[in-house]
Amino acid sequence: MRSNRVTPLALATLLLLLLLLRTAPAGAVPAVTAARSFTGPTATRVVFDFSEAVAHVAPDSGRGRSVRVTVPGAPLTAGESVPRTLAIGDGVVDSVAVVTGVDGARFEAYFKDSTAFRVFGLPASEDKPYRLVIDVTRKGGAAAQAAKLEQVLETKHEDRLRIVAIDAGHGGDDAGARSTRAIGIREKDVTLAVARKLTEELNRVPGIHAVLVRDGDYFIPLRERYHIAEKMKADLFISIHCNSSRRRGSGSGTEVFFLSQRGAEDQASQDLADSENAADLVGGVPAQSEDELVNILYDVKRNSALQQSQLLAETLLDHVAEDRRLESRGIKQAGFVVLKSVEFPSVLVETAFINNPVEARLLKSPAFQSQMARQIATGVKKYFERAGIPLRSGAASTPDGSGR
């Protein structure tokens, strides 16, 4: 007869295993350390951070009302800030259930409707841990975005307006640079605040209609940013950023960049361009090579756009530098991907240094953000004047950028 009695040896072994688990060094067991979501106009992104790289099992892409992602094979814990159910409820993703234990982890994402999704992992980088990402498409989102851009285009022609595309740098899981913890601001939040205020300022100017490329906390690939501006036939493209130095607390002032075809003017500009261009890697966008035919067309149209971009950069800096609290660092050139359209003059404004505590406090101030927006808006008006581009007189566009 087989006995179910636990022997002293088995009990001692079990107690020893429990003791080893309790006294294991921190980090010995992989953990889910954070969970968050970002809602955009065309998709919702759900992100889970891990203490180390893990192997997940799930379809790379598909369509359905839900998707299950497992991390099998080894114990996995969840940090205190990770909820058992990540409630989202944004009309795309209802919620994600998180289950961890001795056999690994399971993530059950439930969608509002049957829709397309993608699942992928992102390797750890300089300031990012290993991440598991679930991208879920918003039904009808792409069509709604296309209709919005078409409406902007119709407004441009009907009311004879100059369209200014305002790009708030970074967004979503790409937070950009950060201030010290004591000040507590992130580049993506500051750029969006300044961009919104700049849009309002420009839409008070008769003959100008400003449109936000990013109007929320979500990620947009760099090339998609200027493609959005191209679809609305923008006349200008202005990308708002905050500068940051590798040396803690160092760096000061404001500068305006336009595209360089031959590399950056100096190492600091090259480092900055490399840092900003890395946004696509943070967001999980694969590296793209330039097409030869595109390069030929690019060269043909580029010279005129570069000349106008330089004029725009000079004019904006003249007005931004009127704030004596900020040193003028001049206009510079570097290979920023977001400036690579040949369809309109493009500049990137580095408002101030977010890693410098003095300037970070300015960037945090709504009054300073409004002043920066007014100075850039004045520069835009002056640019049109200097470029000999007339603005239609009459009623201004609506401050919210709706065009009506």
C-alpha cells in the first residue's frame, strides 16, 4: 500500500527551499517592475518593464478581442506598483490582467472590439529596462486622422491660410530628457505644454493656422511626424525640445537647429542629434535606410528648403533670445531625422537645458512656457514678412487649432 505521509527528509528539503527563496539576494528572481499605457489617436500602447530580459510567448501580430502573452519557465514576481489588473478603458483596451508566480507570468489583454494588435519585446538601453509592448489598433483611428488632415488641407485652400505644423518632441514611453528629481519634470511634458501654447498664439494671428502634430502623451515615430505635416501641406514645421548635457547640471541657453546634409558642426551638436534621433529606438521603430531615388529627389529640392530653414532659424532665435535669462547659443546644423522633409522649412528649437536646475525651474513655469510660445510666434510672423510670404488679413483661426 502506497503511503501519502510526508517523510522528515522531504519536509526538511521543503523548508530548506523556502528558506533559500526568502534569503535569495535582491534581483535573483526576475520581476515585472512597472506597467503603464498610452492612448493615441490611432492605437493604444501597453508597456511592461522587467528587471531583466525575458522570453515571451505570444503571436507577433493578429486580430481578436483579446491576446494572451506568457513568460514561462521560471519564477517571476511583480513589483508593488504593478496592479493585478491594469485598468485602461480608453475605447480600445479595456484592461490587462497580470498574473505572476513560480511558473512565470501571464498577461491577458482584453479589447473593446475585435481589432489588430502587435506584441514585441524591446531590449534594455542606456536608461530603459527590458520592455514588453502590446500595441492595439484603434478601429477607425487611421481614417479619422486622415479626415482630420484633409480638413486642415481644405481649410488652407478655402481660407488661404499658412499652415504651421507644431511638433512636441518625444511622447509616450519616450520621455526624453529629465530634470533633477527635486524639480521633477520630463521633456515630453514640457514640449507639449509649450507646443499647445504656441499653437494658441499662432491661431490668434490672421492668415495663420497652427496644428499640433502630437496632442497627447503618445509616441510618434520621427519620420511619421514630418509625414503628418506633409499630408496637411504645411508651410512650416517647428519641433519643440529641451536641451540636456551629459554633464549633470551643466549647459545653458537656447539654440535653434536646421538640417545639415554634411553632418553636425561640432561634437556637441552631433551628440544632441544622436540623442534625439534615438527616440525611434526607444519607441521600437526599426532602423531605416534611405532610398537612392528618394536621395536624388531630396537633393534637388533640398537647397531651397535649407535656405528658408536657415532664415526661419535665425528669425526665431532673434526673438527667443530676447529673454535675457537665456543665453543665445546661436543657430546650428545637425542631422536630425525629424527635419528631413523637403516640402517645407523645418527647424528644431532647443528651448533651454532641462538638466540645469536654474533653467529647469523656468521650463516648469507656465508663465515661462507662455512667454517662450509668444516669442516663437512673433518670430514666425516676422519670418513670413522677411521671406516675402503674405498673410491673409481678416479673422484669425480658432485658438484650439480646429480651423473653424
